[in-house]
Amino acid sequence: MESYDALLASITPTTGETRTILDPATGTAVGEAPVHTVEDLERAIAAAQAAQPAWAALGHDARSAALLKAADAVERSAEELAHLLSREQGKPLNGPNARFEVGACAAWLRATAGTPLDPETVVDDGETRAELHYRPIGVVGAIGPWNWPMMITIWQIAPALRMGNAVVVKPSEYTPLSVLALAAVINEELPEGLLTVVSGGRDVGARLAEHRAIGKVMFTGSTATGKAIIRSSADTVKRLTLELGGNDAGIVLPDADPKAIAEGLFWGAFINTGQTCAALKRLYVHDSLYEAVCSELTAVAAAMPMGVGLDEANVLGPLQNRAQYDIVARLVDAARDSGARILLGGNPDDGQPGYFYPTTLVADIDNDNPLVAEEQFGPALPIIRYSTVDEAIAKANALDVGLGASVWSSDPAGARDVAARLEAGTVWINKHGAVDPRIPFGGAKQSGYGLEFGVEGLKALGVPQIING
């Protein structure tokens, strides 16, 4: 695949220290990633500071036009980007996976470019006129995860660029190649120095979070790392948008149709092989439907092929890294040891290459079991029985996180009443995890703060300024 090879060659360092990135499905080498240093970060920040004023001066229309050209560039290289993403992250090409993720990058660039943000007249009574404007912050630091490395990077950089900022990106050490390649494609349409990827370790991330020249940090990842970023950013009073851990609950109400909702439940839980912050990770099902939901969900899950991502037949892939595999295995083993019923999976083949953990459904499990109380971030779903809706709501709200939640019912009005009682940033009805570039998204409790997407997402990448008079 000549164009794929050219894309990979364009991000392969010719000098300096490198690190070999391995395919989590096969263990074979994908490519060489640069090992950038704090000194590289300083150079990137200096370049961003130099490029940002001219970019800000272009205005919204010109910046939006550049983002639309960037979206075109992503689409021109879509297949090559998807193949690299599949090899590095592990997710299959098909299903809501690699091709889907690259397509979402282009879609978010276009939506961000097309979202209007006009000055707001706050007061105009004949004596006083006050307008609310949003000015560029300056240089934004973006720290991304390994589960959706390309898409979440776009979620961070697209609104930052649209609002007149420069961006320095620090990708996960597990998936640097995908982010480097995406930035290389986008940079075909951007001024030099405006967008830079610094592929370094924790020292680079820590320096980025504390650097005086960084006016805002956007971070998607664990709650523990988010807390560290909060502490690091305190001395410079940085603006922050933090999208942290989830452990989302779903509640199936007594009037739901088990067969009708089974596929939606499956993809809500197992999209990206369960490696999604806003995936369905705890499913509460009423007594009257419990066995039927278990049966229908098992039938759907058993039919979903898992394997190497470049095989066009697969829709589920491996865990991205060994550490995450070990977490999932530990939690499923604890559930089995406690007497929970394994409906499907729970029996990994340790003799095969790659970090494959089978699609696993666990029934008859207590609400305080580690598989329920901890975020598994993988292909294992606990299904918890409940008797009253009040009980289900109390259990869903019991944890200190609240990124998303869902309610499943044949009565949308009744479902919305239940949704209003759930402590989560987003509550979906008869679906889970469906994000939209027009609709604000953010967490409650220790799942973070700040909103992304839509007009609110743009505002979060600007400094509000009142002009009074």
C-alpha cells in the first residue's frame, strides 16, 4: 500500500531517539515513534506563540475555511489513516471503529467550522449597551487518550483553532503514530507552527500542564491524571476542560422490549471493545425482564466477530495494551469467584497473540462487586437485577463519577422522568454514548468539568470579554 507507506514515512523520525510501536492484535511492529523531550516541547510552544497572533487576526470566516480544507485533507487520506489507526490502536476497520473514527474527524472539523458564534448583546436599554465577545486564549495544550486517539484529538484541536488559538498536542504514549499522522495531514492546510504534536512521556505532559505560556489545557483520560493536571495548573490559574473516567449506568425499565433494545445495549457497552469513557459499563434490569434481556443480549454478543482489525469481517478487536487487559481479566475473575453467573466469555485464550479478551456478559452479580464498582474499560458487562425504579436510580447514582447514563423504555416521557433523576452529564434514551458535534458534552461529579461541542464548546476555548459602552 504505497500511500500508506508514504504516510508512515512522513512521520518516521530520521534523527533522535525513537520507540517501536507494536500492534496490540499481533505483536508486530507498526512503526517508530519519536521520543520527544521537554526541550522539544519548549520549541513547540515557542513556535505556537509566534504563529498564533496572525492566525487570530484572520477572523472566524478565514479560520473556518481552513478547517474545512483540513476536513477535505483528512478525507483524502482517510483509508491510510484508518489502516494506521487499526494497526496501532487495535480497533477493526469496520463497524463503529477505525473508518468510523476517521470519518468523525472530518465531520467534527466541518461542524466546528460551521457553528456560528456571534457577539451577544447583554443589555441595550437606551442608556447602557453591553456586548459579550470571546477572544482567543493564546496557546492551548491538548492531552489525549489511547482509546479514540484521532477523534478526541480533533475534539480538542478543532474548537481551539476555530477560536484563534495555537495548539500543542501531547498524545498517549500508546498511540502516538495515529495522532502524528493526523496532524501531518491537517498541517497541509495550516500555517507552520500553529499545530504541533510532541510525542513524549509523562514529564512532557506534566510540563505542558504547568507551563506559563499555556493558557488552557484540554484533557481526556483518567480521573487520577485529571486531578494531577488540576494541581499542576494551579499556579498559573489555567483554564481547564477535563473529560475523565465514567462507569456509566444504564437502566432498563419494566416496559422495555428486550429484543428491540438488545443491539443498542450491546453497542452502548461494547463500542471500541468497551474502551470508551462514555460506554455503558453497568446495566440495571428490572426483575420482570431480567432473564429475557440477558438472553437477547447474549444472542447479539455471541454473533459479533472479534479478531485482527485489518480483517474486514471483524467488528471487535483486542484491548489496546497489556495493562488494560490485566484490569479486565482481574475484574472478571473476581466476579466469577464471587459466584456471579458468566453468560458469555470470561475464558481468554492466552495462547494466541494479541491482547484479546472475549466479549463477556456477567449476570447475578452484586452491586458492590468490583466489576460493577470499578470502571472496567473493556469487553465485560455486569448485569444487575433490581426490583424498584427508586432502587435502580439509587444504585446508578451511588458512585462518585457521572459522565453518561441511559434509560431504556417503550415510554419516552416516563424515561425522561427517570433521566432527570440521574447524576450524569448526559443521559440518553434508548441509546448510549451517541455524541453529536452540535450537542454539548461533559461530565458530572468526578467525571470532570467543562463542555465540549457546539456553541458551548467554542466558548470554552475563548476568553469572555464584555464591551460596555
